Amino acid sequence: MKSSRDFARVFEKKLRAADGCLLVYAVENKLGRTRFGVSVSRKVGKAVVRSAVKRLLREAFRLSQHDLPSGLDLVLIPQLPAAGRAGLSEYQKSLIELTGRLVRRIAPRQA
């Protein structure tokens, strides 16, 4: 996701899950595929650090996308204490777990 309209739509639904590593916002889309966007605060560090965190999150999504449900828009936000220290495996595990939690919360809303 790239447009601010897409990000605003995800944030507007206020459906989120977090652990010590990652905060994930989610909303359904009608595209049949899962898209994602990354938001990294300046509090994480200077531009070099923020870019490194973004690259890790993009790679975590790329490696995990087949384990994630389709038809979602996700916004990934690294949590501050772990943002500079978390590795690829931690982000992958967190992404899969949190997305699973969110999907279980989306399903009852449809019924």
C-alpha cells in the first residue's frame, strides 16, 4: 500500500493487535490478496535505522505472505523497545501470530 487514503482506511477501522515486537492494524479488502504498508516513527532512530527496520519488515512479509490469509490490508508498525534490536525471525513470527489474531476478530464481525 502506498496511498495515504489506504493507510487512513486501515487506521479508521481501529482493528489492531500488538506484542512487544510489532503492532499490526488490519482491514479487509476486496482484492483477494494481502497488501501491507509500513510506518516507522522517528523515535526508532535516524533515517538509516528506520530504513533498515523497513527492509526487515518488507522481507518478513515477503517470506510469510503464503502463511497469511488473503484479502487483507495491513499496516505494520515496529514497537519501540524492540525496533532496533528485533531480527527477521522475530518479525516473521510476530506478523503471522498477530495477523491470525486479527483474522479471528474480523470473522465474528461479518456474521
